[in-house]
Amino acid sequence: MTKEELALEIIQRLKMEYPEAGCTLDYNQAWKLLVSVRLAAQCTDARVNVVVEGLYEKYPDVKSLAEAPVEEIEKIVRPCGLGRSKARDISACMKLLHEKYDGMVPEDFDALLELPGVGRKSANLIMGDVFHKPAIVTDTHCIRLVNRMGLVDRIKDPRKVEMALWKLIPPEEGSDFCHRLVYHGREICTARTSPHCERCCIRELCARNGLENN
């Protein structure tokens, strides 16, 4: 089986296992997803979803958050960890959205990368979930699982993993595929405990159960 064939089979099995998989960060506007994904670094999505409720209650739009003192933002987001740097990035990002884009999130990958605190992972998430464009989100779950599955060969660098997956995953499947990897990584192919291979829907396809022992 080629890697392309393996990828298609894994996509289909994950679709059956997690038909409703989507982004686990709560948001109803594009700028809120930008804020949440920055807060999610080294923090659980569940905690971020709680913390942003207080942030948006006090600062309900891009303009008010752009004008908020960084220290006040930091007080609210501190439970997510790395409060100072996250608050600084969020403030700078909202200022740029307000001043340059009239409060709107740009529908352009390179423009997203120019926003403070936004890297390729965040930009891909926005492109896929907000604008429904082809996207590959290489978070820690994605990187761990595609290595274990044998879709990439011991590649840990997020950008290199992304580039490798673009060659294997149909563009229209990329965003949902990555969301399903998050679900699978949390429930079955876990990082902090031994993977629950006996309950895995792709067990017989997975390199971990064949040629590798990651």
C-alpha cells in the first residue's frame, strides 16, 4: 500500500469513527478564534473556552480588546499560562486588525502570518475553519499520530510535516482530517499513556503495530 492509499483509507476510517469532529475551541467570530488559538498554546482547549468567556464579557469586540491595557488582558488570561506573552500578542494582533483590516480577519494565508502571535498552525486553522479553504493544521496530535501511522517518517518539525501531508491528503479533506486526529489523539492514540491500540479503528493499518514501535 502506498502512502497515498494509506492516507485515503485512514481518512475514511476516521470519518466513520468521528463523523462530527470539528474545532474544539468555542468561537462565533473569526477574531475570537485567533484569540483562542493563541491562548491554547500549552493549555487545554477546555480551559481556554472558560477563560475567554470573561475576556469577551469585558472586551466584546476587536476595538475594545485592541484598546485594552495589556496588563488587564494578562490578568484575565493568566490561567491559560504564559499570560504575559499571550496578552502581548493578543493586544498587538487586535490593534493590527483594528487599524489595518477594519476589525476583520484577512482571508489570506500570508496576511494571517503577519499578525502577531500567528504561526502556520494558527493560520491554517483560520483558513480551514473560518474560510473553508484547504488547510493542514500540524498540532501536537497531528505530528504524533501521522508519525505513528506511517504517513510521515520520523518527522517532528511542524512545517515539514505539513508539507509532507499536503502531498498525501486531498485538499478538501485536510481541515477535517486534522480535527479528527485531535479526537483520535485524545481518546485512543494518547501521548501520556500507552495508546489504546485494541480500540483503534486503524489498528491493522498503523505502522506502530507493524514495522515500528514508537
